[in-house]
Amino acid sequence: MAVDISSDSVDPRLGEGVALFNQGEYYACHDVLEAIWMEANALEKPFYQGILQIAVGLYHLGNHNWQGASILLGEGVNRLRPFEPTYGGIDVERLVDCGWAWLTALHQSGPERVADVAAAVPLAQGELAAGSDPEAVVAIAGAEHRLPALRIAV
């Protein structure tokens, strides 16, 4: 069920958090969104928390922390589902699908192959993906997964 609040109330700092996410600066994205989340009303808290959890999940992935990445990607995706398809100018449906695809790759690869999944992150983030189609995918070397670019579409 979709959340029934106006996306006009979205904090303007969200743009800064999105830019940091799209640059692959996941921990800095977390810091910005956590500040917004702490001030947000109860109905909007899951929106900000979901994005920041996906960002921290990707941060953990970059550190080869399979468990941390798995937990936070899953929690982030589930928190964002009520805000699909779009909210606050964000293509939430695409972000949920993206988070789910990376989570699925982690689970199918297992903890012993977390480095292989993490190696695909730089190919899917920041400047390399900036000019790409939002539906673009990157392949994990040595694995059979195809993953979407790590960009929040606005």
C-alpha cells in the first residue's frame, strides 16, 4: 500500500544525499540522510531511512562485509516499498529493484564471493554510470549476475 502523504514535504537536502549516492559516496550519503531522517515526520522517516540503509549496505559491500550489506540492503528495500513508484522526485521503484538485484546477487554468490560482487560496484557507480541509461547493467566478473547501475534516478 502506498504512503499517502504529499511529496511536497520532502526535505530539500535530499538532493545532496542523492548526489552523494550517485557519486558512490555511500557513507557521506548516509550522514546527510540520517540528519534528515532524524527531523522527518513519522510518515516520511521510512523513506529517508530506506535510502540511507541501501547506501550503508553498499558501503558494507565495498568493505566486503557480506552480512552487513545483506541486512541493510534488505531493510532498505523493504522500507522503501510503500513509497513506490515515485516519491519526492525519486524513482523509488527503480531504486527498490536495484537494491533487490544487488541483494539477490549477494545471496546467490554467498559470503565467500563477496569480493566478486564488491568488484562490480565501481563499474556501476559514479561517473562511469553517470551518462548511462538508468536501466543499464554491469556484469560481475566470474559470476552470472547482471546488475543495474547504482544511481538514484530523479
